[in-house]
Amino acid sequence: MVGNHSLLGVTEAQYQFLTQQYPRVEKFHEKLAKKHAALTTIPKKLIHRHVLGTPLLEVLCVKIVNDDGSAGAYQVYGTIVLIDGEGAAFNLYDRGEADAETVTVGGSLTLVMPKGRAMCASGRIYLQIQLKDATQRAVFANGLHSWDYDSKDDYDVVQTKKFGSAVMECITYRHADIATIDIIFVRGTSGRDDGDFRGRIANGGTVEEADVYGEVIAHCCRNYSITLFKRTENESVRLRLGSTIELLRHVVVVPSCSSLVVVPNLRYLDTKENIVSKIVMFDAIHDSFGLGVQRDVDGENDHICVEVDWSHAYMQPQLKRKLKDTTISDSEVRKRAHLASPEQDVADLNGNRGPHALPVPEYYDDAMVEVFSVTIGSAFDEEPFENVHGTIKFRNNERVEEFIFNKGLENGTRVLSNQHLELMTPKRRLFGSDVVFDVDLEDGDGRVISHGHVFWTEVTTQQPIDWYGKHLCSIVRGNIGYAALHYMLIPNGVLATVRVCIKRGGRNNHTITPPPSDNVRGSIFAEYSECKYATWYDKEHYRHRLFQSEEEVDMTMPCSGLFEVALKKSAVVVPRTSALIIDLDLTLEGTGSPSSFRGRLTFSIEMDRGRELSIKGSCGNAIAEVSVLWSEVSREISTPKHGDGVGFDLDSALERSRDQFFAFSLYDDDSDSDLWCSQYLGSPVTMQVLSEGI
């Protein structure tokens, strides 16, 4: 059952902590209980609109440690500069010796995060740190450090990174949005029905200024928290009515599956009275992106206004890279020349259609939608989802409806958290300027995993960002989890259809003989040359998964001597500005040692023409031959049956049949020569046409 903590976007333990720490939230509890009752009885009433999520990094804290376990305190000053995956620099800590702060062993430095942008986890992260102790006149943390995102374990868990006597705790959310927070100081009750809030401040207060201390904490899913404001009585700050409180952090990264909970606990210095001590919640699925959302938070006699402006990585402004000081070697500078070029725009760094490049908006009526993968997950636990069933359906303005997932309760599947769903091949291409994905997924107990829609129109694709050719991820929530759709809007794309065949040749005469085994395992992925696949997340979610199996898979035999691998996806749409990259990793089991075929092949677009490239196997003279033919995209998707194999000339057959195929053939030339003779492996349509006569 979904509890109050789930509605808040926090764990049950954290919810208990919040209610004990801030007991004046009975009304808030009542609202949550009503929402919970509605969820339990009629869950279908909650139709969630999608939010866009991207991998974002949040630095939780930097602590001081002593390896010998001794206590004590440091007078800390220095700098911490983080360079994110887009090449943008963030000054997380910048104190001179005269402004050194006292930090006990085990305590945390006062980090800052001004308005501007969040840290993107789209590539290698660099951290330049130099911290000194003013008392000892000694450096206790120094150097340039870096890390990559090579594993799923790099996401959604707190990572601890040690630099000398400093330890940084950070977390990278695989799907996250950005909350920019402002808090406005007000005296007197909010009087919500008395007119404009900001207009009341100027004339409504009896005292122009007040000395304030206390703290403001931001919470999101799990037990992670961010200190937005923290002042002791000795560090109180004087505020004018209507002024914005200067926060340590204005930008907070929030998982797309979670709410943002802001907990202000502020007091007046002179009377020690509470200004406000309550909980206020924000949620990206209810609030508007790009528009500030205000919540008045009333105290006993006074109140504050908390304002949150939601955005996502695609909306972040282009920034100039800044690096105050470099200790990088000359060779490292050459490798990462962008760090030495502060005038270069962030968008120039990518050389791809990354999420932060903002080209001139365009509109394409014939745009195609390529869905790479769909995963389901939960913000609170990693328990598997049992008997997952439901539908994911595509609609457009031409009234075309196509299912990419459709399972009833009787044939539901067990799905691990963040595991891919097995998608269907639609009967027609996903075309259109007005694009809608309807998502309705439940578990075996009828609990809603995801229920809502992804909606794109001509307006949303034009303003204010060009969304075409980008890796997009839409999060659609439910009561117990969410679905993440990874896709791309492709204008005026071209098509390649995929086929994988395996065979072996004889000695010298190159006659065809069946392989000693009809089993194959491994993977075949298709990528776009114009896109970046620098992280595990990109490779896992934004590549065409043509074939993948850790276990041996039987192959079919459509004609003599020819074995075909059953592909999960047999056609890909490619942007006209890109080449197609095939990442091949197959193992063919035989009577002797297994033969492996690993490599990457790049194919430029050549309309209505075929091209062949090959990869040699690890044993003997087996070769993986890759043939690609480019063609215009048809809205109808045909699934032909296999025909009989007939010999023919490669160029003329490709030219005349206009068949759409993408073929692999593996065969073995047992001779010692590197020269080999290939036999063209046509697709079923080609073979059928040839058998009928050309």
C-alpha cells in the first residue's frame, strides 16, 4: 500500500523523522490521507503528464576526515571546482585565508550552488580541489581528479570519493530535473485573499528589517538532504521585508520520480520566536516548467514565500567555461583542449546533438519517432515488479494508433527495477508532428506502476528549443513506480532493415557447409555517429538493441547452408545527417573453440545502394560480413516470409529489388590465404523476387 511518505517523495523512515522534527503539520497529514484514500480506491483518476529527465549530478557534502581517527578542528580555506560532462565549471567552494571557516573532523564544508545550471553527468567529471588548514599552514586535499560513468552502479546511489583528508559524497540520478529555489522574507500572515502577495509586503509590515537565523533543508527521495540555508545565532543575517534570502544553494537536483520537500525552520534573533517551521512540497508533474511556482508558508504570526522554478537539462543556458586555475599537465591539456579555451561555448564541445546545444527551432510534419527502450523503476526500493501488464500506445494527428507494449494480466512478466521491457514492433512507422504515447502499466496486484501520457505538438517541438535529433527521456509516474521512455524525434530519416546470417566456407573451393553448431550468443547494437555514447546510461538506453542474449540462441535455416539469427529489431531509422555504426559482439559455438566476432563498423548513407564491410573472427578464418542498403522510409512495415535462395549479382540485385535489408554473414575460409570470396546473402524479399524472375 502506498503510504504518506510515498506521496511526499521520501522514505517511510524519513517521513517519520520529518513529522517528529516538525509536529505542526496535522493539516498537511490530513491532505495526504485524503490523497492516499483516492489513490487506493480509484487509482485510474491520477493521469500523470510526463516530465523530461536526464542524468544529473548532485554533490551532497564534503567532509573532513582524519585517517588516524583523531578529533580536532580545521580552519579551512581554498577552492573546489567541478567540471561537468558538458565542460561547464562550478565553483563549489571558494574561500580566502581571511575567510576561513571552522570545520570539526567529521563536519562538512559550507558548499555553494548559485543560480545558473545543474551539473550534467553526460561524460567524464573532473574535480579540481585545493584545501588548506590556516592553523597548520598545510594543504590537506589537493589535485585534479576525474571519474567516468561506466556501470549502472554509478547511478542512484551515494558515491564516496576521498581526496586526502577530504571526502566528497555525491549522487548521480539517472533521471532528474532541476529546481531553482528562492525564499522571500515576509512579516505578517499571508492573507491569501487580500490581493497580490508582493504588493502587500511594501505597506503591510510594521518592521522594515529583522535579524534572522535558523536553517532551511531540502529533501527528495530516499534519505538525501541538501542544506539551503544555515545560520547560528552568532551568524544571524539582517533581512528587509520583501527581500530574497541569500541561500547557500539555489539549485537542487530532484529525481524525476520524486517530489521536492522544503523544510524551513527560521527564528527571529531578538525574540527567539519561530518565523515558520513547516513542510512545503513541490512536484514537477504538477508545476509548470519554466514558470515560478510560489507557496506561502504561514507561521504563528508571520510567513515566508518559497518559490521554485522547475527546468530540465535541455533548458539550461549556454555558458562560457571557466577554470580559475589549472594544474593540468601539457598532455592533459592537449587531450582536453576545451578546458584551456574559456571563450568556447559549451555547445561547441560536444560536436553532437547533446542536450545542451540549442539550435534554431524547426518544425517537421514528417518527423519519425524512434523508441530505443522503456524501463520501469521505483524511487523507494529495488524490489522486482511481479506480473507486469498493460499497454504503451502511440497516437498521432492522423489517428494512427500503434502498440509498442501490450500484455494482459494472464501473460504478464516479472521485471526488475530499471530493467528494459520487451517492446513490440509496430505495424506502421511512428510518424507525425503531434505525438502522444499513452502509458498504462500495472503489477499483478493491480497497483499502478505508470499511468499517463507523453505529449508533443507542433508548438512544443518548436518553442523554445529544437527537440529533433536529441536523446529524450520522458518519465510517466504511477502510484508505486514510473516508466521511462527513451526515444528520439527524427526529421526526414532514412531506413535500414537488418538481417544476420551465419555460414562457413570449405577449403580453397569456398563451398558452403552448415556450421557445426546452430547456436550463437552475444549482442548487436546500432548507433548514430552524430550522437554521443560516453556513459553507461547512453549505451544502455539510446542504442538500437538488434540482438542480445547471454545464453545460446538457436538459429533458423531458411535455405541450404544459411543460418539466420532471430533479431529482436530488424529495422532502424537513421537521421540523414548521421552515419550508422554497428557494434558487433557475437560468439559462434562450434565443435572446437568458440569463434568471437567483435568490432565496430561505420556505414555512411548511400541511398538505394548497398555496401559490405567485414570483421574477422578470433579462430580460424571465420568472417562477419556486414551489408547495408539505404532506402526511403515507408509508413507501412512489412514482415515478409523467407524465400528460396537463388544466386545473383550483388549490385544489380540491390539496385533492382529496392529491398530494405541489413545483413550479416559469417563463414570460414579454411585456407591460409587472407583472400576470400563472399556469397551475397539476400533478404527474404529479395530471394522471393528473384525466384519469381527479374
